[in-house]
Amino acid sequence: MSTGEQTRVAEQVHGDDNAPAPNPSWSGAQVENRILSSEECQAILERAKSFAKLGGDTAVLINSWWQGELRWARNRISLSSDRRDVGVMVIRTVPGGIQGRVSTNQLDDASLESAVRAAERQSSRGWNPSRGVGYFPPIPHYGRFENAAIWSDATYGLDTESRAEIARSMIEPAEAAGFYSAGYLEVRAGATAYLGTAFKELQSGEHAFWENPYVRWTQAHCSTTVRDARGTGSGWAGLSNYDWTRIDGDALARRAVEKCRASRNPVALEPGRYTVILEPQAVADLMEIFVATFAFREIPEEGIASPWLLAFDDAIELWRSKLGLKVVDERITFTHDPADPELGIVMRPLEWPGPVTWIERGVLTKLGHRFETDVKQLEGNHALRGATGYRMSGGKTSIDEMIRTTRRGLLVTRFSNVRSLDSASLLSTGLTRDGLWLIENGEITKAVKNFRFTESPLAVLNQIEQLGEPVPVFRPTRHETGGLTPAIVPPLKARDFSFTSLIDAV
Amino acid sequence: MHIRIRAVILLLLGTALWTSPASAQTWFEWPDTIVDLSRYTTIDQCHAAVGRVRVAVGVQDLRATGIWRDTIPYDPAEDSVRLPDEVSETARRCLERFATVDSVPLDYFKVLVPLYVIAGWDEKAQALVRRRIATIEPDDEDALVSVLDSVSRIYRGNPVDNSGVLRVRPQRPELALEIFQEYLPRISDRVNRFMVYRDMWWMIDPDAGIVDSATAQEATEGFFAFVDSLTAEDRQRLHEKISSSLDSESLERQIRALLRMRRGHEEFLDSLRHSTESYVRARRQVWSDLFGQPPETFGFGMPIGTRAPAIEADLWFGCDGPCDPRPRPGKVSIVLFVDHGDCIGVIKNDSNFHDSCVRNLATLRHLEERFPTLETTIVTRTRGYFQFLKDSITPEREAELIRRWIEHFRLRAAIAVTFPGHWRLPAPDRRRIDQESPNRINYSFGNTWGADSGIIFLIDQDGLIIYSHQLHRYRAVDYAKMIEVLLEREAATS
């Protein structure tokens, strides 16, 4: 973004009359304007309110984010960028009208006023006759739930030059070995504000919808792939964390180079069922589909196909889920805490505070649910989002020990292109990538050509032989568009994993 | 910019004749109902433009009158009211480029015919129907019957789109009859002719004031004459074709029973004036004629003629003295079941108010106002929450909240609240299983007739159930007639 653009955005945020001096650099302490502060968001709300003409309620949902990015390929940096954007949704409810919502990313007075007018038109076109019909009790007030600490000045302050230095350092070992390195490094920061509502009592509280009127966060992702010159070997390593200082780029580079070297000249094996040792990244890739099923208990309880649908209970005329039943190996527990800094979950203004245990010692103990379900049928007064991040329990076995105790099996670095084939059994398919090795009699004997697998994570979790220490993995979530679920998972060894065909990719 | 301003001015001038003037209290700016038709260039877009104007004009009407029309008494003449001029004008202007019937795509037959009628272009609509029929092979009777069925639906005002934008108002059966009479001679198969006759017969409802009684009489007699002429083989084929409950051996009797159900309200009222016993007999006879068996055979809980159980309550509201027993002996009464869990539900934000109870309660209020001596009772129950409130809510607190909510509608009905209790599935499921309320159990009949939210029971002074159905405004006229008769009988005996 040019200096002129920075000035324009600053003017837009503060209004035309209060523009601060333009910020010529993104380094050090001079990076404050990358995202909007709480005060700046409040100022936008006040301006939107001042443009409102028809009475009623005015709220704003503001998302501002910044991303610094560096990409490289064939040992040369190919892209360096700093991007940022801001989006404001103006929410107007004129008396008797429905809720009108209009979005803009232009914050000058004329644009914001135009958005307010459009939202008012939208609101007044509808009619909400039930608003105020009948007696409605006052809404209870709840206390405030604090946000997770997922802000890192180190991430926020990582400037272009520093990112280039890191990339150079990660490319060097590959280049020295005669390999090609590709990868990317991404640092992000963002803020979400949801301000102004007719139901002010719902803005905060343990059980409320609106617990964090303003949240801010940082994320850092680093991934590198190293290939040999003939294209027969490929190694990969990557890691995500909200705090850049917890990602060791040099260690990732070394690991990718080692895997590349060891995966050259692979041999073809027959597809079939193999004992597998899944490195943590492979476990997370496989479990992505699995943890998504924690989102709504309403799905099995409405009789819709789901791994958690048990059967229709004629006695009580309800669909029963598998809540309370043992569904996976008893060594397995899935939990998450929105405030877990290791997971770095980006909070939303609407957040159930947790922590939540989804599966405890193999037993399904919790599923997410909608607000209405809780009020009508359960015991709380809140919605529960699914696993917005998760920790999977592990064991004490190292990967080396798993290899040593394997007579014949495969060591898997990671999976790609994983997709679900059946929503009831969770049968999935995907590809092994960037390092697959044959283990024979307790030793890695050769690199193996990649496979397509057709297997269910549910089955894998019931065929576990050994578990290792859980560790954070690469999960590039993006606040604006979603993405993968932050995870801390163990390596594991499972039997009878089904590989169904050979693939040519390395 | 000047060009845009001039275009807007021209558009405003052009539409000034058909935008409704603001009247009554203006709470805020009127919504924009003007459609820039220059941007609507396809048939689909015209469909959307007519839809938008239809909705926008409806909202304007709501604001101008302050009346939410489904909470005022139903008038059958509503179905005959013309669409607002703005809607017709929008259809006319937008369809100008599709006004040449010979060149419009026949794929849009089901959209264009109603739009033409809405635009006031009856001749074009008829011409398009004829053009469509002309494409059917002469020996393809099934295709012709299918098109005639669509024509019947369109002119009867049944929506052929999900949004209801294409609903023709008023209904235009005379246009359909013109087409039917023209093409009926082409249909030689007697089962197919039955289908067409049936469509014609359903179209002509003299009660709605849409066709004159002579036309209705002629069509009905023609239909029955045709039914009389059906052979045993015809009836068997018909039975196989329509796969309905009409059995092939007693088709005529069953059709006549349907006619009695449709037109026989006066007959039932005459019976009711005489006695509840003769009324119940007449009702059951129609049922038996229709299905060939008494209602009990099907396990169908027909409560008419059954003694109304006494209403139970843990708390009563709305009575000066003791509320029970209800229904009170010697009084004509209405019992309305209301469950806030169904009709208000869970409110989750400030634009999420529900209203499905409102029209029921409004209809009940109209009946209360019209019949001051009618005894009314609202039967409800607790659910463990109210709207979004749940923390520490007690049955008594919930009952009080329900009372305050109902009180808002200014009803004089007594309110009976039960606390039926509940249990929970074991952890970790923990779902709440509400026990059935005693009133719902007592007022459920057979396998099918449950006292769900919105169901009323009309009860005579002897405590016998006269009628039971959803308290729908479209049936309020029927309820009122029956209440009138019952109150006359009550007055005569007191």
C-alpha cells in the first residue's frame, strides 16, 4: 500500500477533519494504523449514528485486518506484500421496520452516510409487526467474558525486511543441498467490533450473545516445500501460531530439506491396508472432517445422516444421538478452550466461553448446538459453536519408538485434498504428499510413491496402536474466510489404514 | 449526473399516476416502490419487478392503514379485490417488449399467462393459451389435459411460483371456462373428460361471488350428469388414475358428499338449530358417505358430538370469581389451546419476534366482541422458559409471563395454565422431555385429533363438542354462524 493510500484510509477512519499524519513505515512502533483500534471503531459508530435520520437503532459490525506476506519459489522471493482492508456493516432498524444491513469498505463521510441511507431503506421496506406485540420481559444482564490472549506485538511488528531475512535463511539450506525451496510466510492482524444494539444487555456476559464488542488478534503461518532438482523427492514442514517468536523458520527449513533428501527415488508399493504412523500434521489433516461434525447436535437429533446419529427412539419419539456412548479408542479425548493461547482461536463477538470436552476417553460427551435448542431443550441459555480449535490427547510414544515397534508399515508426513465421501461413516479420501516411507522390521527402508487413501477418521481412531506427544501444527486459518481448524494433535500409529491407488504426485 | 436526474424526474412523472399517496401518520420515509423498468429486460426480471411492487405496495398499505390484515375478520370479498394499479401498471410497462404473443418463448407460458392477466391483457393471455395448445399433437390428450389443468390453476389464482407473485386476483374462472368449452370436444377419453370437468367444477364457487349462480348450477349439473354416465370400467380406470380415497363403486355418492361438505354449511346449521343430535348425525353421515365407513373405523378422532372434558389447571387467571369448572354447564363456550413454545418460540435477537399466535388471538377477540355472552377459555402450559428467559424461571413465574403476554391482546378469556412437569434424558444428552398436559390428553380424540396450539373447540350449552379446527380467520365466519345458532338455543332454553 502506498503512503497516499495509507493517508486515505486514515482519513476515512477518523473522518475528513481528523486525519493523523501519514505513516511512512510499517516498522517498530509505527504500525498502529494497520488495524482499527477500539476507539476508532467507536468513532465510526458515532458517525453512523449521526447520519441516521429515521430514529430506531444503529449498530455497526467492523472488520479490519492487515496481512504481511512473503512467498518464494525455486529459491527466489516471488512476492512481498502488505495488504489491509476494512469492512463496515451498517445495521439499521427503523421503528417498525425490519433489520437493514448494508456493507461498505469506504469510510469517508459520503460513503458511510450512503450506507446508512441504504440500510434505512432496506429496513423500512420490510415490516416487523410482531415487534412490540405482546408483553416481552426485560432481558437479564450478564457479566463480561474476557477474550483470549492471542495478540503478539512480535507478529504485528514483523516488517518486510525481517520477513525477507527469514525467507533467505530458510532458502539457504535447500540451495546449499542443490534443492529447490518454495514456501510462504504470512503474518496477520485483525480486529472485529460489533457496536451499538437495541438489546444492550446482550453485549456482554457468560451466557450472552455479545461478549466481546471489540476483539483483536494476530496470526503467523509459515510453510515450506523442498524438492530435488529431478523432481523425485519432496519434503515439507510448516507451523502456525499467533506469536511469530514461537515459529522457528530455520528448524522448519532443515526438516523440509531432510525429508526431501530421504524421499528421493521412491518405489511403488501395492495399494492395500497398511499399518501407518501418521505424523501430527497428517493427523490434523485427517481429523479436519472429523472435528467439523461436532458443530450441531441438531443434525443427528433431527435424524439427518451423521456419525453421531444412533436411531429413532420410539418410546420417547425422538432421534437419539451417540452422546454418552463410546465412539473411539478410550485413549482419545478432544477438547477446546476458546481462551487457549496455544490454539490461537480468533474470537468472535459472539462466543461461548468454554472450555468444552467433545470426546472424553473415547466417549462422545458434547456437541455444539443452537441457542434455541439450549433454551428449549437443554439447561443453559446460550449457543455453543463447534470445535473452533481443538486439542487431541496423546501418549508418550515417540515417532522413533513407533517405527522401532513396526514390523511393516508406512510413515506419513501429511495428507492433501482430503474430502468426505459419506457423512454417516465419514469415509474420506485424499492423497499422501511430501514424504512417505516404508518401514520394515523396525526401520525405515525406502521412500514410497504416494497413495490415494480411502479411509474414515472414525475408523482410524478405533484402530490406534500407539500415541505420541501432542504438538501444534500448521493450520492456516483466515479470519475473514474461515479455513482450517487450529489444532494440537499427537502423532499416532494405527493398523489397517486403507490405501486404494497409487498417484504420480510427489 | 444531469442525465440521471432528468431520468429520475421523468420516471417519477411517469409513475405519479400510479403511486399511492401517503396518508395517515407517516412514521418514516416511504419506501421506494418505483421500479426502473428500463433495467428489467427479461421475462424473469419482469416477474421480479411485479413481485417487488406487489410487496412494496402491500407494505405501504400496512403503514398507511396501520392494519395487519390477517388480524381482522375475513371477508370473502378479499379474494375478489383487484390487484393495486401499481402492480398492473408495472406488469404492463415491463411486458411491453413481450407483448407480441406469437413471438414470446413458450417455455414461459406459465409465467406469461398470469402476468398478462395481471397486466389486464386478457386477450393476450387467451391467445397464448391457444398458441400453447396448438403445439400439442392432436392425439396427445394427456398433454392437453395437463395444459388445461395449468390453465385452471392459473385462472383460479393458485400460485404457479413459490413466491405467489403470479397469483391472479381476482380469480378469472370465466376465462378458463371459455378455454375449457372450446377444447373439451377434443377430449374423447372419458377419464380425461372427468379430470377437466372436475377442474371446471372446482373453479366455480358461487359463495365467493366469482361466478353467477346460474353458471354454477349449469356446471354442477353438467358434472353430475357426466358422473352418472360413467360406466363401471370408467370408474375403475378413474380410481386407478387418481388413486384417491374415492372408491370406484360409489363415486357418485362420494362426490355428492364432497358437494355437501363444500356447500352444505347451511344444511348443518339447520340441523344444529334443531338439535345437537341431528347436527352430529348429519356430520357423521357426510363422513360415512365420503369414506364409506364411520370415522371410528379409521381411528380418526372426530370429536363432534363428544362430551367436552373439564379443563384442569394449576393456575387460573382472568376470572372475577372461581374459574372452574370450564366449560361451564349451560354456557356456550370456546376452548382455545395456546402453547407459547410453538407460537412465540425462542426469541434470539431484537428482530426475531414471532407472531404465529397473534392472528389466532385476534380472531378470538373478534368473536368475543361480537358475542359478549360467549364463554372463552385459553388453555396453556409451562415449558420451562419464556421467549429467551430461562434462568431460575419457576412454573409460577412462567405462568405470570404467559398471562401478561396474553393480556396484551385484551381478551376476556379465562386462562388455564398447567404445570405438567418434565424429565431429562440422562447425561450427557440431557434433553428435556415434557410430560403431556392433562388437558391435551383429555382433548385428544382417536389416533389423529390432538389439541395442538391453535386448535379450538366450540362447545354447546350441554357440554358437547360442536366443532373443532384451527382457529383460522378464514373459518371465523363459519364459527360465528354456529355460535349464533347455539346462543339462540341457549337463550331459548334459559
